[in-house]
Amino acid sequence: MAQSTLTLPSKQSPFPYAALAIAAYTEKASLVFDESVSGLVLELDSSTVTDEEEIVRALAKSGGLSEDSAKTNSFFALAISLRTLTAHQEVVAALDSLDDHLAFRTFLVGHSITAADWMLWGTVKGNVKIVGLLKNNQHPHLLRWFTHLESLQSTQTALAELTTAKASKARSNKTAAGFALGLEGAKEGQVVTRFPPEPSGYLHIGHAKAAILNQYFAQMYKGKLLIRFDDTNPTKERTEFEETILEDLHLLDVRGDQVTHTSDHFDKLYEYAIQIIKSGKAYTDDTEQTKMREQRFDGIASAHRDDSVEDNLKHFDEMKAGTPEGLRWCLRAKISVDDVNKALRDPVIYRCNVTAHHRTGDKWKIYPTYDFACPIVDSIEGVTHALRTNEYRDRNPQYWWMIEALGLRKVNIWDFSRLNFIYTLLSKRKLHEFVDKGLVRGWDDPRFPTVRGIRRRGLTVEALKQFMLLQGPSQAIVSLEWDSIWAMNKKVIDPIAPRHWAIVTDKKVPVTIKGGPAAPEVKPLPKHKKNPDVGEKKTVYTSTILVEQEDAVSFEDQEEITLMDWGNAIVRSKTVDASGHITAIEMDLHLEGDFRKTKKKITWLAQPTDEHPLFTVTLLDYDYLITKKKLEEGDNLTDFVTPVTEFREQALADANVADLKKSDILQFERKGYFIYDGENEGVKEFIRIPDGRAAGIASKAGVPATAAEPEVKMYKVDTVYGKEPEIGKVASMYEVNSVYDS
């Protein structure tokens, strides 16, 4: 199920804490505080739910919370009855029973949080008398349970949003998912954030989250955003990639206050490397890479760990000169041999690379690793808050160790969850495979999750920003549905998208209108009936028009229908061929008819003439590239490639599309939203923009999305630590590197 919208008034009494908390916990409903509504409203998969109990159940199901239905029902009933109890003895008796139940249990039902927990917690939270009784410490087990649920970050985030909403007289805009909590130690005018991509390829939607969040906080505190190119690997990096990334950021409307490079600080980084060697906190090592990896895993010290400072400096000089001897060595931080956190087991901080650097040329033969350079450059450049995904949280102690070992200014780290989507590849290796095999046309293909791909598909910057901010400070690593972001995008484009008409070419049916104009008439009409600022279009009226076969087949004899933007007409006759297709229709124009009484409102186009032509256009739609929601590490990609992912239809469109510019968004009424993608061999092409209503269908080609997958009711836990290993040969196309830990 998709992430939905939960609308609620912040001052409702009693307040629906259960719905608020479960929405934040499952991340399946974005919160909208709107004082104009009279009660709860959950919009979920084109349905509306207003009862709190049903909302809690729906979100629990959507969020995959396990439950014993019989026990859950009993606790729901208890929660509801608690709201009506007034006698002190009755309330205490209920609390006594709950306390006994939780004496040897963490949660009400089973071994994890369920809908029952949130329903009952919401009742307790909303009852001042019960909360007061709990503070008397007469129910320690119940108090422990209640405190645990309230202390969850998702709950704290939701409660902070509620507090912020209450402080405003009327707030109808979506809250930024807990960002009222802000950054630790942040001061207005002094916050400096940074977005540090490696200049080796295109940005994708995951990078977009990091870039947008960095800019959001910089602007929130009236501070600065640095765009820093982490150019420490000359093998992959090129100047043109920097230009590509800046263009991608421009597409996202992300603009830094300053553009810098890690290579700006190579001299200083070298000095710090010498300093850390002399302090005895780093050593050179020539252990073969595979053996080093095994030793780190097993907690075995390198044979060179206790080499003298003099030997280490000598080897580092060889590295700096790029000699054959130097190429054998690397520099490692002397942190720990067997720490439980393997990121602290003497990580490599400098390596040799004799490839010329795209900015510094042949000056350097040694380059710092990200783990060494990042904390140093952050400190040097004045960064106050380093944003990075929580999958690399084990490297945070390493980050702070570097700063402390070198006596540098401290930097705060703010974690956020990595963005994952179902049926979507964000692995650079797998994306390369699709490009190299010609399964897509390039890195800007509308089927790709790159910034250029999703923008070309019609995703607006405004919707992208709203979606990223709604993810907020959640630490949950989950695979999100695409329909939620597309539904948000629809709300952005619907008020401003001009309306046009199109009829599929091989499904057109000619219609003769009796009582129609003797000669073509042209009238100006608004492009958007509810928004006159969108402008006007010209509509041609003739006595011969075209409708679509699907509409024609549905017409009954003598049925009165409405021709949109014209008036009513009565179907007098239909010509049908041997296969049952309608080949011609005759209608009588009936303008005095009431359009409110007709069941069918039909789009149509005037038969084209030399003076009033129609445009032949191509309507494009796309499928997910893979048929499995989430590829596992051992999966063979070729086993899950969707057979057909592009669908083309030729259509006739009204002549007003001639004025469109590339990337203009419009609606072909009764067909959906489209973005104009330019001309291909003289034919205008329009890419369908998803509207969020096609959730759960992985393949239009008819391949079941989860044919080989058993139903899983509990959350799948993704890898939290470590990077995806590089497998196979390096592709010749652009390589997109992760900036999540940047």
C-alpha cells in the first residue's frame, strides 16, 4: 500500500493520538494539520477512512505490523471502553489488569509492536487522569510499556509536529515530518552544511534526498550550503562529471553558496597525514589486500602495526613519490585491532594512485580516502553539521576519531535514512548493466531513477522536495512505494496543467453531427476551467468529429451524451462491422439538453482539414525495469528483467499542442497527465506521468511482480552497514558513486 495522507485538526478533543502515532511509526501516512476539517480523514488507495479505529487497522496492515486478530480486537475494545470509564475504581482496576498482563511481556500482542499497542497507547496518552495515575508508579510494567512507545523517535517526531501545529492558528500545509526538532546545537546564521558528491557520473533520487536536506537545513537556519566535489579518486573522476552534477543539482533547484573540492586541500591533508604518523596514530602497511581484509574481519593485527615512526615516514615518502616500492604500501589509522565495530579496525586512510588527477595533474601520487579527508575538510571549511545516511552510522566513531586525533574543530553528524523504492535499482553496478546492455537509452531514460530520468518522466521539483522533507528524520530503512510520490506530484501539477484532447489513431470513430455548424467554427476556451491564468486555447467545432472506439461501443441507441466543451447530443445510429467495431455514428446536436443528467461526458476532436489540422503524436508509457520488489544480493539480474518496459501509442491531438515547449506538462483529458518530450522524426512525443493510482502493479507486460516471493508480513531488514561490493568488470559508461556517507 502507498504512503497516504492523514488529515487531522491539531485541536481536536479528545485528540486521536493512536492514529497520529501509528502514521508516524509505519511511515505510511504523511501528516496534514488542518483546522478546517471536523475530524480525522485518511486518504488511502483512492479510499477515505474517517473512523480512528479503522484508520489504525488500515495503517497497521499497510505498514506490515503482525497481529493476532482475536487478541487485537480485545485490546481495541478495552481502549474504547477506557475512554468512557469515569469511576476511579474502574479505571484503577483496568490499569491493574494491564499491568499484570505486561509483567512478563514487552508488548500487548506477540513480540513486536502491533495495532493493539498504538490503539491503547493513544487512549492512555489522551486521558490526563490515566497519565497522572501512571506517574504514581503503582503500575511499573504499564508505565514501562507506555514510556517506551512514547520515547520512540517516530512518536517524538509526531508529537513535535503536533506542538508546532497547535502553535499556529491554521495550518493546512504538510509538516516537514519532524524537522521542527531541527539540528543539534544549530544557531541561526551559523549553520554550514555540505553536499559532497564524487564527480564520476549522474545523481539519482537517493542523492537528491541528501542534496535537498542539506539545502533545507542551510536555508532553515539562514546559513550556507557548500557543494564540495569529493575528488580523491583520479581513476574515476573527470571535469565533465562536475558539470553534469551541477546541472543535475540545477534540475533539483539546489544551488550552493560555494563550490569547493577536496583537492583544494591536498597539501593540508598531506600535512595532517605526516602529523598523524609522527604522533604514532598511523602506520604504513604492505599487507596484500585480501589478507588485510581477512585480518580486519578476524581481529588480527598487521605485522607492521608497531613499526617505528621512522620506517613509516620512509614508506610514506616512497608512496608520495609513486615508486614501485611505494605502490606496495598504504597508510592505515591506528585505531583498534578487534573493536566490535569493524569500521574502527585500522582503516586505510591513504593509497597510491599514479593516474593523473583531472585538477592537480601529476602533482600527487597519493590520495586520501574519504574516511580521512571528509572529517578534516568538513572541519577546515567550517561545516557545522554533516548529514549522512544511517547505514554508515558505524563509521561515525571513525569520523570523530580522526578529528580528535588531529585536534580539529568538532563537527556534528545528523543521520537520516537511505531512500529505497520498490522495483527500483539504485545500485550503480546494476544500473550500469542496464545501460551497457541497451535495456535503456541512457542515464536520462525516463525509466531510470536518476535525477534526469525522473525529471524527464514528469516529477516536479516541488513534489520531490515535499516528498523528501516528509521522510524527515526517520531512521527506518524501508522500501517505499512510487505511487505516494506520484500522488504528491499530481497535486502539484493538476492546478496548472493545461487541458488538451487526444484520440488514439487506430481507435478513432467518425461521427456526423446533425445540427452542427455548416462550416468549421473556432472558439477560444480556457486551457484550465478552474485556473484562467493558464491561458486560452482554440477549439474547432464542425459537423464531423472523431471519438474513440471505447466510447462509441458504450453508446446506446437514442442515448443522450455530453460532448465536452460543446453540449449534449443524441445518438441516432451506429454502423458496426463484422468484428463488432463501430465504424461510423450519427448524432443529433441537442444543445438544450442538461449535461447534469447525462452519464457520459465524451472528449472529441474535429475532423482534420487543411485549415484546421490535427497533430499526430506518440503517447509513451513505461513499466518498472524489474519484476521483483527488491533484488537480493544473490539474485541474477537477468532473471528479473521486465520483458517489455516501453509502450507506444499513436494518437491525434488538438492543434494547440503546437505551442508546447519541451518539458511542458499537460493533461490529455480522460487519459492522464503527460510531459512533452520533444519531437522524434517529426512526431511529438508525450510521456505519461504516473498519478499514484496504479500502485502494486509491477509489470504491464503481464509478469507477476512477486511470483517467486512468499508473502512476508513482517518488515524486511535491509543491510545497515557496509557498501555493496564491486562485482565484475567496470562498465565503460558513467559510474555513479554513492554520496550517502558524504
